[in-house]
Amino acid sequence: MMTAKVFLRSTCALFAFTASVFAQTKTFQHPLDGLTTDEYWTVHDVLQGSGHWTDKALVASLLLHEPAKDKVLAWKAGDPIPREADVIIEADGKTIEARVDIAAHRLEFWKEVPGVQAPITLTELNTMSDVVKKDPRVIAALKARGITDLSGVQCQPIPLTFKLFPEQADHRIGYGDCMDSHGNYHAWGRAIEGLYVVADMTSEKVLNVIDNGPVPAPKGDIDFEEADATPREGTTPLLVTQPLGAGYKIDKGEIAWQNWRFRFRLDPRVGTVINLVRYQDGDKLRSVMYEGSLSEMYVPYMDPDLGWSSRAFLDAGEFLLGGLIKPVGPDDCPAHAQYFAGIVPSDQGTPILKPQLTCLFEHATDGPAWRHINDDGLISGRPSRELVLRTAAVAGNYDYLLDWVFQQDGTIRVAVGATGIVETKAVKETMAHSMGDGPSKLEHGTLVAPNLLAVNHDHYFSYRIDLDVDGPNNSFMIDRLVPESISGQARKSIWAAQSSTAKTEKDAILDIDLHHPGMWHFINPAQHGAIGYPSGYEIMPGPTAISFLSPEDPAQKEGAFSEHQMWVTPYNPDELYAAGVYVTRNKELDGLPTWVQANRPIENTDIVGWYTLGFHHVVRLEDWPVMPVLWHDFLIRPANFFDKSPVLTLPHQP
């Protein structure tokens, strides 16, 4: 029987879904809005009628080509809106770039890009799984492991981001293993260990089968939805109501909440792209950020076995697979959240409408915006609330909650919540090595069940933050905290802040250093507040990690943005992804470490910050068979942007 609560929640979700679908069918309102259904079909029809399209062509990426920044900033409602799309096509082993002028229904160019490979497509994954399972060598190897029913077997050779086999020089080579979901509803935790396949994905042939011999198959419980666990008691209903409706408004795609104004679109490659973030400061609507988004993800695994040392994924650039972000639902977002649909391309470039790709909600925090208690016991303070825009990126076994959180004091909190299923390998061990059993040995993972090892790994997220503090021309200022000696009193030392402005890109490559701390400010040198400080916004790091893999490691060369926590580059519309447009390549490297070698000037010009959010993951037993959400974040917060505290205007508890 459906309770009133369930009915209300279902009705709200249905209304939000209907509204979001309707919004997608309407025409775009702004140059930075996402591509519409009609625009996808226009791109599809132009490509099909271009004379270049073949039956073997697959659309690996189809994204909005943003208009020039100066044109966007000068655009006003009623002006013509330029609309173009960038397409990456995998065609018989060749990588093709195309651009379509949507308004003119015209193909602007179609060109082969040598030395790089397009992102993997679902068609290729499904095709190659069937090809591998028909190979006699694979069939024999599976039979030797007692597997004769192949209906639950999945084999996925995928392109490698770095060169492992000589055939990669001029072929689209996939390398991978197989999993068996027989008896379960998913295959994570059921890897068929010791069996690896090298395949030519263009000719659809298995080149080599590497069989290191059977390893006992794990038999532990992996079906987390049917786990033998008694639901805990004491979880009573916890409801949030907004009797007067949401505290935000959406007008022609622009969201207005408290003093914030911003837009967003859902991009198939990087997920949420936040645009034109501004803050209403009295009678001034002030620019804070032109654009912010995830740029790339890098996940290298830490096991010496060839089948695992090859696993160094650049998920955003490799695995679009119908869009990096996947739907969110009632367990991800509160009951009063508003959902928005998005559109992603099929492998043929046709539009696929994805409901509930993001949710937007307002919620009270667990603390005040400010407080103070006087000597007479009078408590002064104000409650705080936030506006959260949430998506969920899914990369195989891992899920990531990606939040953009707007706060009342002018701060934007960017947060990543890692969850999902840790990746595991079958091993011979049934019990863990115990302390004191013998000499300490290097551990590459944690035994989470008999014969099942969860492999250690890293996670790195590069965020591209195009701050425009009171306008595009900004500088990057570093406030270093330096010790200072004093004499003539009991105290012997203090510290002081010493400011310097980065002149070039290499000046701005920074990491957290507990012994030499500093603050990272994007300032507008032409705009000063009442006291005389330049208006600014600070990137305030959270607890994080940087990679300590060898710079000569070929996997690390691809994910080299993880070597530093902060990078700053001059604005370049072609520099959107920290590891480059193509992460599977045979030619020279691309991305942040390559760009900054030019050491371009970054003072008093349009600049972009790149923040690396990272963490090392030594797996715990508590991470299996599902990983509790682990949050990491950083702040984009005002630093002398306001003349006084912006929370002074907050009301008392309503």
C-alpha cells in the first residue's frame, strides 16, 4: 500500500521530471545553453548528408562549441545566438573531427586527426565482448576455470591511455579481462583473474590471449541489495518542508538564489558546467566566475601485475559512453529537490533524453552563518542555508557525487563524494596476513573476502575554474605566511603574510606545504574596495593528495596534472581539459604540463585556475561490498571582495 509520504514524493518526482523534460524541448535561451533535441538532429542530419559518413562511423563525442568569450559577454537578449557543435568520430580506426554550424545547417570541416584515438563507444564495447567470447582460446581458458555458461560473462578489452603493446603505434588496440556475473546481478567482485585479452578493435579480432593460469574464483556475497543484514532500527522520518515554495527562481535558464545569479548546462563529457556566476552586492551585479567545471579524472591502480599496472584511467576523456553523469534519484537528493533532464548522443549522434541528470535543492546547514555570545549571555547569530546543484558521475564500478554548493557568505564549495564499488581481483589467499606473522611486506590491496583483494589506487579530479573577479582581467596573488623574529619581549617569533603576484605560469604551480603555507588569490588589480585592497576570490584547498608516481611512468605522463595541486594558465578557448582533448594518443603529450612549458604571462590578463582534488585510497573492509560516501572538497571564497561581511543582511530564523 502506498503511504501518503511515498505518494507525495512520487508525485513531486513526476512533476519535476515532466517539467525538466518540457524544459529540454524548448528552444535555447542563451549562447551557453546545452544543445537541444532539434539541434542534435540537425547535427546528425548534416553529418549523414555530408558525403563523408560511412556505416562504420561512430560518434564518440558531440558537444556544444562555445562561442567566443567576448561575444558571450557582450550578448544581450534578442541578439542572434551563434550555435555550433564539435563532433569526434571513430571511423574504421581513424579519428575524425567535425564541426557543424547548426543555424546554417552546414558542415564547417571534417578532418582526420592522426596519432590520437577517439573515446571508446558502447557499440565497440558490446561488439568486442561478443568477439572475445567466440575466440577458441578464450573459450578453452574459461572452460579450464569451470566456466561453460557464457551468458553471464562480460569481456571488455579497452584502449590504453599509454603504450603497452607495439601494435598500438598504428592500430586501435584494446586490452582487458573478463568478469562472470553468473548467480549475481552484477559482475563486480567476480573478475576471471589471470586471463587477459589483446584485441584489434578496428578489425574486431583477438590478437593474443594471455593465460597465467586459473585463480580460485571468489564466492563471497557481493549482492549488496540482498545482503544478509538486518535493517537498523531508530531511523524515523526526517522531513524538510518549504510551505512557501523554493527560495530560488529560474528565469530563462538563469538561477537566482539569495544574492547569487548563475547558469548551468549538462555536458556529456564533464557533467555540470557552471556559467556566468555573479553576485548582487547592493546595487551592483558583480562578476565572480565565467565558467567552472570538472575537467578530467585520473585513477591509477597500484598493483604490479601486468593486468593491473595497465589500469590508469582518465575517465572523462576515455569513457563518455552516453555521458559521464548518470541519473540521480530520491536517495541522492531530498524530497523537495527539483530535477533536470539532459541530452546525450547515441553512437550514431542521435539525441537520447536522460531524465533526472541533476538535482537542485536548498537546505539548512548544521550550523549558523555566524554567532557571538556577549558577557551578559545574549546570543547573537543567524541561521545558514545553502543551494546545492548535484550530479552523479559513474565510471564503471565507481560512483561520484559532484556538488556545486552556493553559500550565503559569497563562498562556492566544490565537493566530490566517492562511493560505489571498489575494484577487486581474485587471489589465492583466503586469510589476511597478520601483524607479527613475519617480515613486513608491500601490500597492494586489502583482502575484503576470501580470495578477493581490493586493489589500492588513487583518485584525482582536475577542476577548471575560470574566475572573472569583477571582470576578465585578473592576476594570481600568493600570500605566503613567513616567520618573523621579534626581540625585546618574552615572545621570540610571530608570522606575517607576504604577498607576491605570479608573473608567468611556472610561478603559479603550487602545492599545499604545511611548513610553508600560503593563500591563493585571484585578484582584479584595477578594482579596489573601500580600504584599498584589490577585489579578489581565494581558492582555499581542502585535505587532498598529489601523485608521487614517477614522472617517467608512462601512465603518470598521461595524468601528469596530478603532480601539482594548483595551476594557472592564460585563458585559451582550446584548453578545456587538463589532460588534453584526446587521452588515448600515440603522438606527443598534451594537457597542463605541456601548456605551461611556454611559461606564458598571467598578470593582469584573462586567466584560468586548475585545481587538483585528490586522495589515495588504501581500501578498508568497511568499503566492501559497497563503499560509504567519502567526501572531499575545496572552497572558492571571497577575499576582500566585499567591504564588510555579507552575512550581516541575513534574517533571523523564519
